[in-house]
Amino acid sequence: MYNARIWLVVRPSVGLPLLLGTVLVLSLLVHSAILTNTDWYPSFFQGSNAAAETAAEVADSEALEPRTSIL
């Protein structure tokens, strides 16, 4: 371990929970920022699939308009 001497200053029983707690808080902050600043993420969890809905709309519009061939 390259920085093994840190555990001479900070006990592992204090340092490891502090490190893991910091990682937990940062990950919760990132996830909350994603949930509050995007519109697709909450709808993804509700089961809405905008890409599939758009593809279905395109397929419906193509079914109504027949394709014309240049050949």
C-alpha cells in the first residue's frame, strides 16, 4: 500500500467509516441532482419509454402514407 502510513495518524475504525460515509453522501448528491435536473430520468422509473413511443408514432405515420418508389 503506497500511503499505508495514514493509518498511523487516523485509526482505521474512524477513517474507514468516514471515507465510506463521504462516498455515500456524494453519491446521494449526484443522484438527487440528476433527478431534479432532468426530465427523462423520473419518467424512466415510472415506466415511460419515449423512444418506443416515438418509434410507434413514426410507424403509424408511415402506414398512413404509402411509400413511392423512384425506380
